[in-house]
Amino acid sequence: MPFDDTSRRGGRPPPRRPGRNVLGGPLALCSADPVTGFYRNGCCETGPEDLGSHTVCVVMTADFLEFSTRAGNDLATPRPEFGFPGLRPGDRWCLCAPRWAEALAAGAAPRVVLAATAEGALDWCHLADLRRHAADPG
């Protein structure tokens, strides 16, 4: 019989380990207003079901919002049916790492909050690039 760790906790799954950021520290909150993250918990955590890798915490800019709309993902328009308020310059948001890399190549990458950017972003982005666009010390 395979080992089932949940049986020792009365059927509850084991607690989640806190995520790590690209600097190796604990993953900080990206935004609670608007609430962001693939899991809508304010953090740029990822998991197997997050095919877009929503791991880069960014500070939205008008340039990036325009770039994203041209690329087919309008992040500025509210979509109440999905609980999405629409984003404005200055809002923090967990962005898909491949989209951030694409914006970087196009000269439209928004600033990055390194402490709130999950280490999974490094599968798509170079740490040196993220540091060059840092909105926080690191």
C-alpha cells in the first residue's frame, strides 16, 4: 500500500510550503487590490495547472498595457463577468513570464517587483533582465 501522508492529519493534505522568489527568499505579496495571482491569493505562485506561468509581479505601465492589447490580451478593460476589474498604470499584477519576456524583447517590459516574483519565472526570464527592470532593491 502506498504511503498516504493525509491519513496522519485526519484526511487533510499536508500544508503548502511558502513559495520562493527569484532572489531565493520567501515570496512576498504582489497585490491584494486588485487581487492578483493565478490562484487569486495576491501572490505570484504557480503550479501544474498554471500553464501561463503567472509568476512575474509587475507594476503596470501605459506602454505595457498598450503592448498587451496589441498582442491580443486587453488587461485594461474591466471584465466583471470574470471578476476582473481592469488594470491601470501603477497597479501590481502577476504577469505570465513568457509575456514579460516578449514585452522585454519589444521594449515594453514593465517594472518588476523581485521580492514578489516567483522563482518559476526563471524558467522563462533571465535574472539579470529582471534585475535591470526592478522596481524594488535586489
